Amino acid sequence: MRTKLFQAASLVNSFKDSEALAMYQDILKQAPAHYLALWQASVLSVKIGSRYSDETRKAAYFEAARQYADRALLLRPEGGESNYAVALALFNQATLYRSGARLLAFRDLRSHVYLATEHRPDLPETWQLLGRWQYRVAHYNLLERVYSKLLLGDVPDGGDSREAMDDLEKARKLAPQNLQFCYDLARMCRYQGRRRRAIEVLHDAEKIPPITSEDLVVSRLCRNMLPPLLRADARRQKRLTRDLPPSLSPGPDSVKPPVETVSKKE
């Protein structure tokens, strides 16, 4: 069992997700209540399912992820990993649902994602998921808000754009080489008018070498996002300089030499 767990972890670290999932599934045949294997199989199922464009395959992997996560949650209801796995599966399943079921999934995952960050604050993916959820709820449209209030009790508490960005900052601090965290945070900053911060994050992303095929896609998205932001920032700086009164405009006489001071001895 230990050998298989080591092999599975090694496969995950080598980005061989399908092989790692098969290894965890093999472990679960021998030990159906193995907590680590259950929540890892759930997370890997989501990762693999997300790569498919076909919604039927996506749905099958996401449903398997949910089942693994639910079994892990039965073993450890307060576990950070089990709650993260449930929240991740729900969040991704919601992308395939119609509006009503999607909003129900967003409501149901709230407690799980908060428990995940509470019990596994060292896991950067928990902060990323919390940030994504907070941002999505903060930007419910009018119909989504009305539906949530009338049929689901209310809009889930916790949706906040600023907190979402703060949580992505926490994720990046824990895993500064993660390109997806950079992309998520830069997009939030761009939409919230924090152009300078978005530019900083995207410049950081330029320094991160992509490892997987997913990294290559995200790296390209980051590169494509940067030029329009730079142009918009340059236009803003030009406007600010143009609108300055002559007395405040930078010029050769605007910088004065420092005045030397002589200290007197007592």
C-alpha cells in the first residue's frame, strides 16, 4: 500500500494525472475508505474532466469526482481536503448546469470552501477556489439575485470582489510559480479597474516557465492580456501629464538641487 501511495504521489508530481488516478483507484479497490486516495482521486477527476470539450465526458468525470469527495467527507466531515474536494467538484459541475441548478450548486459549496480554507490554509488551491467563488457570487446578475432570494433563501453570504482578490493573493503567495493563479488574479484586477496591479501580476507571469500543456495555454492568455493593459495605462499617464497645470508639469527647472546644511557643534 505504501509503495502504491508513493508511486501515485510521484505520478502527480510528474503531471501524469491519468496514471495517478488509476493508481489511486487501484488503492481504493483494496481500501475503499482510504481518505487520501479518495480526495486525491476526486481532485484528479476534476482536472482530467476539465480538459475535455465534450460535455458528456466532462460530466462523467465531475460526477465521479463528486462521489469520491462525498465518500471522503463521510470519513472526515471537518477535513480540509474532503471539503475542498466537494467544493471543487460542485464548482465544476455547476459549469454544466442550467441556471437554477448552477445557483443551487454555488449555494451548497459555500460551507465546504470556507471549511477548506479554515482547515487547510496551507493548500493554495483552497484560496484560489474561495476567490473564484466569491468573485462569481459578487457578480450575480439581476435575474440570478432574484432567483436566489425567491427560491434559495438569499444570495450566498461572502461574495465580495475585494476579498476574492485578497484570496488569490494568498494563493499566489503560497505558490508563486502557478500560472493559473496569476491569470485569475490579473483578470479580477482588470475587471475591477486595478490596472497597475494586473500589469504587475502579468509581468510576474512572464517570468514563470510553463511546464504542462495547460501552462502553455494559460501563459499565452496572460501574454495576450498584457498589451491592451499597457496601452491603456500609457494613455492614462499621457492624459494626466497633459492635464497638469504648467507649474506642476515636469521640466528642466522642476528639479532643484538639494540644499546643503551645515551642522553646528555645540
